[in-house]
Amino acid sequence: MSRSRRAHLALPPWLAHALRAQRGPVPWSAVTRGALSAGPLLLVAVQVGRTSLGVVAAIAAMLAGINDRPGSRRASVKRIGVPALGGALGLVAGTYAGQQTGAVVLTVLLTFVGLVAGSISAIGPVASAVGTQLLVASAIGAGMPLPEAGWERALAYVAGAGWLLVLRLVVPTPGSLAGDFRFDGEREAVAGVYEAVAELLDAVGGPEAMRRRAALTAALDHAQDALAGPRLRRYASSSAERRLHAQYAAALPLAEAATALAWAGEAVAERASEGPRRLAAAVRGNSHTGPLPAPSRSAPALRALDDALLHAAEVFDQGRGGDLHTRPRTPRDRLRAAFGSAGREYGLRVALCFGASSAVAQALHQGQWYGQHEHWYWLPATAVFLVKPDLGPLASRVLNRAAGTVLGAVVFAGFAAVLPRPEGLIALVALSGALIPVATRHFAAQTAVVTVLVLALVMVGGEPQASMGRIGETLLACAIVLITGHLPMPGQRGGGVRARLAAASDAAYAYLTHVLDEADAPRIGTPGTPSDPGVTPADHRATRWTLRREAYRTLAEARTAISLAAHELPALARHTEGADEVADLLERLVDTTTACAVHLDDTGRIGPEHTERLTALLGELAGPGERVGLRLPRTRRVG
């Protein structure tokens, strides 16, 4: 087939995204946890005569299972536990609002909940999961009449999510059986950083270099998240953990040198990547590194790589702790994100969709469109997942949700016709829970599995089969979200993308300013510079690494938001046109700043080639930044 013919047959971005699925090995440990969560909880509740509370606990375990992603145990505490608390709060609010208010007041209250949940979702991934469970649980509390009081439902909800979290903390993953049980995800995450450095060194000078540099950023982000989870003490509290922190910190100068080599674009000897790979093996095996091959020292970046390897060898032998080079977000930062342009746009959109779907659901319920069914929560709960931008572009979400619901409802109808009740349905819940970790790779598959699980739960709870009704409600929710998703809103569209770009721009310029200050410090002699006896060059390098990590992390987040926006329908995608060009320039700016920092450490100054590239990039950013409505920070003149 000719190239022009293939181009003609290329799918539009919004459809291509809907058909795309993630790949990877089956997460058997997560599958095991899923099988042991919702199904056994429901079985115990049925046996003790508290079926309705068992349904609530199983729903919480299901939602927790969706958040049960690969990573360390301590990271899972925040990823699973915090959203569960939001869900419990939503369940209490929805229950008492549904019991004490009429349809109009209830709709207003749910709309307000949507505004709050949507706004806080702009803070970050965990906050977004909190918003999702807050909305879903409030819809369930208001639309699923149960005999228990609101506080009893909330306790059951927390118990259901808590049970899966206990399984996550107690059940070992396959990788941890061969090593230290305490650090299954953490150790693998740190080893992944060294592997990513080695792969970047292999790709230097070739077409894959920039993609490998992005993979290194993702590995560093993952390792930071794995090591920075909640603990009882502020600092690492065991020698093994301090050693692991030191090993992560030792990877940062290696990553910096590898990035500088990729920026220069000159291929390096194959032996340059052998050292990082041996370090990765040492992290996995919790062993010493042994002799490391030294690369050539013919250029500043190669000398930096050699020095970083020598430092890493010393750290692996005598690791006594290390800074994770993160700056925790303050409450002011979170409030700024929630009430900024992204939070306002997101909150208004979610409030409109959630409020409209709740109003329509209650109107249909009062008109007995559901027949004898008392549950009207499905329509607003479906709208929650459809209106969440972090679950994919709007058109992709709608297509996958509709297809997944139809498939799940049809499959459940077949099982319900032959399975004994309630034993067979409980087994179906356990099977669905086991499939969720695999199904999360594609939204349609996840929707199908969740549909089967929820329909089985409500049938065990006493509701008659409602497969066809759920299909109708899902299609109606799709129509509501499609309409509201294209309605004009106050302010400028694409606020989420612009907010991410603004954060990336601020971080990139802060990183650049710090490096330029380091270059001028020996001449100026101002307080807080390397010439100040109270602050050592090592302190400034640590600050530089923190700023570099923030710059690359915020750029990765901006890239993700831009990619999702680019796969929207043309009517929505046009609002963020040009954002990818700005992200490219910011990425080149951060790469160039990193090369400047490495050259500065080696020679004590920034080279003329670096100065020229920085000046050109700062000039190039002005035009595209203005076109996308981005106000670039000011920086002093380079050179």
C-alpha cells in the first residue's frame, strides 16, 4: 500500500484514541487482590444478614481496585486510602440529602458537590480520584435507598476500601518474594531509573534519544512517587530505606550527565551504559556494584558521567541516606490549582453535567420510567466517569462507555439467566474484581467489567434485573455529557492545558534562573551563592536537581494534558492548537539548561554555544507562547 493511501486511511485522532489500549504483563498480584476483595466481602455480608452493607463495601472495594496501580506500598496508601475517605464523605452527604430534601433542593446540592469535586480534581491525580469517588458515592447515597443510616454506610464504604488496602500492604508481589519484602515497588522503581539512564546512553546521537530522555523522566517521577509516600517519621527510618534513598539520589547526577550527552548529540562508547546497568542490578539484588567501567573523559558531559559513576559506587557501598529532591506542595499551591483557570473550567463543567444528569434521573424516576426500580443513581454516576478529562478525550470516553455498557449488560443478562442466586452472583462479583486490574488498560473493557460487577451487586441486594434499563441510562448520560461538553463556558477554553503549560513554564524558568545565578555567583559574591561560605556548591547542586526534577515533571504533565486535548473532536481540539509547539520549546530549554549546568560544573562557566542556544530558545518561545495565551515568566539576559 502506498504512503499516500495509508495516509488517506489514517483514523482521526479522536477515533484512534478510542481504539488504543495499553499493553504489558498481567499484574497477577493485583488480580489476586481483586479476587479477594469485593466477592468475599459480599459473601460475608450475606452470611451475617447485612447484604446492603456488603453491597456498599463491595462498591468501595471495586473503586479502590481501579486505583490499585503498580507502585510501592506506601504510595498505594495515598492512592487508595485518600479517595476512599472522599467517597465516604460523599456517601454521607448524598444519603442525608436524599432523605431530607426534595428533588429540586437535592439537585442543587448535587450540583454544588459537582462544582467542588471538579475544582479539586485539577490539583492532581489523587485529588482527581477523590473527586470521582466523592461524586459517585454521593449519587449512590442519594439514589440507592438502603435501610442503614448514612454513618453506617460510610463505615461500610471505608471498610471495603480498607480491606483492599490491607491486601495491598500484606500480600507480597512476585518481585518482593526474591528480595526485601518491605521494598517491592520502591526497589524496582529505583532500579528502573538506572536502566533508563543506560538506555538513554545507548540512544545518544540517534533518533531515539529524545524518546529515551522522556522515558528517563517517567522513571524518575515513578521512583520519586514510590519513595515519597507516607511514613510515620519525616525521614527514612531504617538503614535499608536510607540506603535506597541514597541510591536514588546517586542516580540524579547520572541522569543529568546523560541528558547533557543527548543534548550534544554525539554518540558515546557502548561501555558507557554498562555502569548504570550494573547499578540497576545491584539495586534489585540489594548487593554491591563491583567494578564499574569508566567512560572516556574527553568532554564535560563524559567527565560528569564518570564522576557520577564514581560517586554512585561510593554511595552503594556506604549509602547513608539521600534527599529525594522534591518540594511538597503547600495548601496555597493546592488552592491556587483548585481556583485557577483549570479548576474553574473543570468545576463548572462537572457541576453542569452532574447536576443535569441528576435532575433528569430524578424526573425519569418520578415518572416511573424505571418501572418498579427504586435506584436512579446510574445516570449521574455514569456522567461522572464521562466528564472526567483524565480518563481520556470526551469522544473516546463516550464511545468506550457506551460500547462497554452494552457489552457488560448483555454479558450479565446471560450469566443472570443461568447462575444460582446469590452464590453464582457472588462468584461473578469475585471474578469481575479479579478482571479489573487487567481491564483498566482500556476504558471500554473497564466499563464492561464494572457494569457486570455492579449489576450483580444490585441484584444480590434485591433489585430485579435492569440490564436494558442501564443501557438506556448510559446512552442518555452520553448525550448529556456530549452536549454540555461542547457548551461555551465563562473564560477561555482549554484552561487545563494552559494551566499545565504555565506550571511547566514557571518551573523551566526557575531552573534556568538558578543555573544562571550559579554561573555568576563566583563573580558577584552575593549571599546564598557558592561564594558564600555558608552555602556549599553541593547545596546548590541539590537545589538545582530539585528544580530540574520539577521542570521535567511539570513538562511531562503538560505533555499528557496536551495529548488528551489533541485527541478531542475538532471543535474542542482547536482551543489548544499550538500548545505542543510551546511544550517542545520548553523541553529544549530545560535540556539546554541541563547541558549548561554540566558544562558549568566542569569549566566554571557557561560556554558560548550554550549561551547562543539559550538566547535563541527564549526568543522562539515568545511568539508561540503568546498565541496560546501563555504569559511567560521574565528572566534576566543570558550571557
